[in-house]
Amino acid sequence: MAAQVATTKVPEVRDITRIERIGAHSHIRGLGLDDALEARQVSQGMVGQLAPRRAAGLILEMIKDGQIAGRAVLIAGQPGTGKTAIAMGIAQSLGPDTPFTAMAGSEIFSLEMSKTEALSQAFRKAIGVRIKEETEIIEGEVVEIQIDRPATGTGAKVGKLTLKTTEMETIYDLGNKMIESLSKERVQSGDVITIDKATGKITKLGRSFTRARDYDAMGSQTQFVQCPEGELQKRKEVVHTVSLHEIDVINSRTQGFLALFAGDTGEIKSEVREQINAKVSEWREEGKAEIIPGVLFIDEVHMLDIECFSFLNRALESDLSPVLIMATNRGITRIRGTNYQSPHGIPIDMLDRLLIIATSPYTEKETRQILKIRCEEEDVELSEEAHTVLTRIGQETSLRYAIQLISTAGLVCRKRRGTEVQVEDIKRVYSLFLDESRSSQYMKEYQDSFLFNETQTTQMDTSK
Amino acid sequence: MDESAQRVLEYLTDVEVAAEDVLADKQQIVDLDLRRNRNREALNALRNHPANDKVQVCFGNMFIRFPPENSKSMILKDQEQLDKEINDLRAGLKAKVNRLNQIQGKPDLRGYNLSPLNSNEMKAINSLIKK
């Protein structure tokens, strides 16, 4: 059939490291949409929430096409209605090549850097730059190395290196320097090596399969590779994707290489960022780089204060801006840092820029499905009655509480050597662990015996 | 043959022709590189040869005794020509592989058409990639 694309011509794509929160949403594998972007009832770990998922799918398509940059989306809904799940779904469907950075609103409050610096860094982590490296290399299997040492013991050594591919074989004359680096890498006949033409750097790729039986005793780290095909002198192209933030870090001279080790980069000067921006747009004009606007997801966005929001307003206008996805579970509440009330705790001018996706509480059937998926994810077998009881608990208390009960009930079941979680196990953990409303009830009844109790109960002020 | 079968056949021919084109170019590069390496070996041999002694050079199926200076410059010129040809072929190959992918309905390779960073820029980026 069709030709294999030349190995030298296939750019390798390096994944960027993705930061994902594990646990509560580990079962999400995508948005669960069909080709027409209609949401399937249960798919890829997602259940229900058809309209929000469809909306997220539309946004996802636009992100993939690179059509929307510098836009912002807000996912709003009650606690436990799948806001984070939808964001995770978007992240999973984007694939490894689009940068996705997730953070919680409270992450920006740190003593080491200012709030706006933390936001800037998050923004720049969510923008990928694709670049290409091109090197001329000589790649072949070592047939023979012959090094002549001068009789006197001192003076320049000379030698010959025979390299082959499946198609050809040739002899290289070796100079002193080359001999040194060959012996430093302990290259022997049968090794497959590459030599970088520009720098003369030698890399051992492994031993050739044809020499696999040369020795019986072989270190476990010995790797066997095929004898290279084609020409000896190849051109190798590698495509890398790095984030703008990573480039900032290496260029932030005051930190030097220390920054990479500590993982703590501190603040980056705005001049450095401007320089990088200039350099990257220069590369883009020269056709050396592609910008990939990624996604920045800020969970619990109501934790940001008014300064952050005005910073976001401005940052979204810059031409190097990712798609911003935010999630909040607040209704009309005070904007942090002000005395004004606003929907979702977000200033009106910011809200005006947002596409808002609303999630609604799950129905009983959906709750049941989610619990089933979580059981599979946590490897817990649930009997039919226990499932019904758990669904009931999920409906009456909260979905999160019901999910918590799965693993605990699973443990109780294993302790009594059962294979399937029964209603008794659920009952037992239900009595052991209180849910939020029972806990508050308990507080109200026994508040006199607790320390520091205030007799007048004040509502928790969530806006601060 | 009915129409759809005809269309499938045409499509497959298209793919095969494009693939053959790519393969031919690849083989051509291999052959040229083989010659380039032979020339390089010859140049190395000439370096260790006494300058006043004539050398035997093979032209087609005939050996001719030739002064080393002249043969050296000849080979060097040939080398230059070979380098150029290989580079041209490689440049052309990219477009051909792209076309093949297109015909087969495969997505374009990511970052395929980027021009490479120069070595200085790469050095800076490398510290980031190879950590």
C-alpha cells in the first residue's frame, strides 16, 4: 500500500506535561458527544447534563480550530452538578497537543508572588509554542572500529570507523577528538550510533539485533535496535511543543538553572515577558513557530478578587491569550475585595464577556448511573439493593457524600470477606460517617457542649 | 465495471502513484548519499597520497591516471553537486508526502511546514526540553 513516510521526515511530537487532578473525576474520558456534537446520555464517563455538554462541545470545536482565543467561558451551577467534570471532559478531548492548565481560584494567593503574577504565569502556561529542530546526523551500525595507537605511546591517535545501514557501508577516518568521544561513549562494533554533524556529539541508540547473540551475559539495560535503513547521512526533524511560561523561565536570568530544579520560579520580570513575546512573534513571522492557544481552567473562580478580575479583563485582550474556562458554584454574592454584590461573585463587566454554561442538578436516574460508573472506577461491586439505597442517599444528601460512601462501604465489605457490597455495609458506613446535614443537626443539638460556641448562629459568609 | 468500482480504482491508482513518487525520491536520496560517501572516502584516500604521484581514477569502466590535485577538485565539485541535489530532493519530498497524506485523507503532520530554529535558538530551548 502507500509508502511509509521516511523516518527522517516524520516530526516527533513531544507531549507537554499536563497537570490534572486525580480522584473525583478520574473516570472522565471526554465529553461523550457524537459526531454531530449531540451529547449521548451516558458516554466517556459523563452522565446527563446534555445541554451543558453540547455547549462545551461547541466551544471545544472552536478551540480545536484555533478560532477562539482570548474568550472566556463560565460554567455555573450548584455544587455537585458536574462543572469540574465538564472542564475535565474538555481537557481530555483536546488531546495531548493542546496545553490545558487547571488551577483553583485560591491558588493565586501565595506569599511568594503577587496575585497578578500567579495569574500571568497560569495564562502563559496555557499557551503552547510549536517549534521545529532540524539536525544533520550520521546514523548507522558500527561494523568495525580500528584505532592505531602510536608506538611511543604519546602523540595523535588515528583510526577508522566503519558504519553501515541496510543500504550502504562506508569508512570514516577518525581524528583524535572523535576517537576520544567514541571511547568515552564506549562504542564498540555492533552498536547503533548517531553522530550529530554540527557538534560531533555521539549518541548510542542501542545494540544491533544481528549482534544479539554475541554475548550471553548482557546487562538488562542493553537495548536492541534494528540496523538503520536508508542513507547514512540523514536529516532529522523533531517538533517540540513548549509553553510560553517555560520559555519565560529559561530566559529569566536572575533565576538561572536553579529555577528548573526548585520548580519554584518566583516572579518573572515583565521585560522578560515582553522580550519573549517579541521573539515568539518574530519566529511566527519567519515561519519558525506556531502558536497554540490552549485552555486555562480556573475552578472556584469566585475566590478571585476584584483586582484579579480587572487583570483578567485586560489579559484577555492580549493577542497571546488562551481560552479561559471558569467554574463557580456561587449565586449572587459579594465580589471579593469589594462590598458589592454580583451574580456568581463576578463583576458585571467581566460577566458581560463570558459565555455562560449552566449545569443543573442530576435526576435520580443520572445519579444512579454516576454511582455505577464510580463503582467501576473504584473497583467496588455493588448489589442491586445497595445501589438503590446509595442512589437514594445521593439524592437526599449529596452526590459527593454518596460517592465517598462507595469506597468506605467497599472496605467494610472486604473486612467481612464479602465480594459484593450489601445494604448492611452501606448502613454501617452511613452510621459511621455523617453527611453535611446530619452533622449540622448534631451541632445544633449539642452545641452547648462544644468549646467556643456562639449561641447565635451566624450564617457562613462565603463571600470573604 | 460499474461507476463506483471505477472511482475506487482511480482513487487507489492516485494513492499508489503518489506513494511510488515518494518511494522513488527516497531511493534516489539513498543512492546519492552512497555516492557522496564514496567520494568522501576517495578524498580521504587522496589526502594520504603523495602529491607528485599520479592516481588511478575510474571513469565509467575505464581507469585513467590523473594528477591528485585535479582529481581532488573534480570530486569536490561532484560533492557540491550531490549535496545540492539531495537537499532539493528532500525539499521536494516534503510536498510529496503532504500530497500523499492529503489524498489518503490523513491529517497534515503537526508542525510539518515550520522552518527550523537555528542552532543558537535551539541551544536555549534544549535546556528546557532535555531536562
